[in-house]
Amino acid sequence: MFWEYGKWIIPEGAALCSSYSCIKRKEKTMLELYHGYTSVCAQKARLTLAEKGLEWASHVMDLNGDQLDPAYLKLNPNGVVPTLVHNGHVIVESTVIMHYLDDIFTEPPLMPRDPLDRTRAHLFKKLMDEYVHPACIVFTFATANRAPLANLSKEQHDAQLAKAPLQRQSEYKRAAVEEGLGSPMGKEATKSFAKLLKWIQESTERGPWLAGPEYSVADIAATPYMVRLEMLKLSRMWDDKPGVAGWWKRIKARPSYQTALTKWLRSEDIARYEKLNDPWTEVSKNLAAEARVGQ
Ligand SMILES: N[C@@H](CCC(=O)N[C@@H](CS)C(=O)NCC(=O)O)C(=O)O
């Protein structure tokens, strides 16, 4: 099925195998990933592949309508990335993909062993999937994706959103574009990101990584959302959190950060984010309002 759809793009250096066991595995296994350059969920899958030293074939989607192509919807009925295909088995949902890869390719393990650390890892993933991902859609569509959409009429934009299988995501996008960061949804999104930063800070008071003594799926799950905050010029959100800054430095020093994130950032994406009006004024207002409620 994926061959019919497929356009094969294997960028230079994409997830090079780094170990002998990987080279041996490579003979038996075939991994393909449908993903987007800046997609946060795809970044989770790429980070997992990189941490495992796995080689994979890349299908880059432009996410400008190709995610709704009937052939792709057969693979991923939600019309989103990432989608992993492993020896013909189709796996969707970034969190499920992380676990699938961890179950099949057991070294290095990405789930902590200790039950309490495992619980922490699960809680981080839930925070990302249930709160931070919607918040990320709101932040991105209220800022970086707002200008490109301004060229469409309201009817064209509504028609585009109506086609998406995940209508809840469409609602976040619509509200963000129409109402901006000062809206109730913008405030809620700020709160979710603030919660993520608080959790990271508290975790680093226990140790270097988010769920136990070793790097884990919790660190992977959080990383793309930090990348997004940074691209949106919002790293000031953790100016008062030295633990977050230290953890972020450790994350960026890992080879997987280069392989799975930096290498996939195109100059046009960097330029699109660099052109942004600074969203800090609105976000800091939301943060201050939230702090007053908390007093
Ligand atoms: N829960 C899904 C969410 C996937 C998702 O929202 N992917 C975004 C990119 S991060 C996407 O493909 N968006 C395309 C669209 O909304 O049309 C997962 O974790 O895999």
C-alpha cells in the first residue's frame, strides 16, 4: 500500500545506523516514516528512531493538503503525521509509535524500570497529548501560521478546516487564527505550556532527566514542544527556571537532537518563524493574569 503512495526521499544522514546491532537488525527490518519537517509529533518519532540508532526511509509530507490524500488516509485515517510503517504494519499516533519502537528495538531502553519513574513518564506523555499538543496548535496558528492563512478568504479557510478528520484540532486552529493569543483559548494554551515548564523544573530538582535517572520517552515527548516555544521566540518563558535551562542544554547536547531535529529544519521554515511578530507581550500578559489567579 505504501509503495503505491510513496515518494522516496532519503535525506543525507537521515538516521544513520550507529551500532553493529543496528546493522544486523537493518537486514531484517524495514522502517518507513511519513512525517513533516517541523511537525512536533513527527519530531517525537524521529527522536525515538535516532535514540535507537535505527535506519529508516523518509516520506516527507508538505501538510498542505497531502495529508488528506485518500491513499494517505488509508494509512492514517486521522489525516495527520506521523505514520510509521514497519515491515508492512502501520502504526499511528506519535506516543504509540514511541512505545512500539521501544518494544521492538529494546536497546537502549526508553522506559524507566522503576514503577514510580514509569508513572512519571506516563504522566508526561498524557500532559503532552491532552494539553500541550492542543496548546501548541493554538500558539502556532495564532502566530506563525496566521499570516499564510490570511491570504485565504474565510470561506476558503473554513472549507479547508472542514475537510480535516480531526475536527477538534480544526476548532483550535480556527479559534487561534480568528481570536489570537489573548483569547480564552490563548490563555488556556499559555497555562498548559506553563504547567509543562513547571513539571520540567520540578523533575530536574530530582535528577537530570524527566522520569528517573535515565533519558526516557518523557524527555522525547517534551522536546518538540520546547523547540516550538524557542522557534516562537518564547524561551523567555523559562528565564526564571534554571532547572529547565539546564535540562534543555542536556537535550540539545544529545546527538539525536542534531539527527532528528536540526537536520530537518529548512531555511524557509527558520525564516518563517524569524519573521514573526514577538508574541511575548501577549503571552506574558496571560502568564501575569494566571499568576494573579494563583495568589
Ligand atoms: N495525536 C496525534 C496528533 C498528530 C498531529 O496533530 N500531527 C500534526 C503535526 S504535529 C499534523 O499532521 N497536522 C496536519 C493537520 O492538522 O492537518 C499524534 O500524536 O500523532
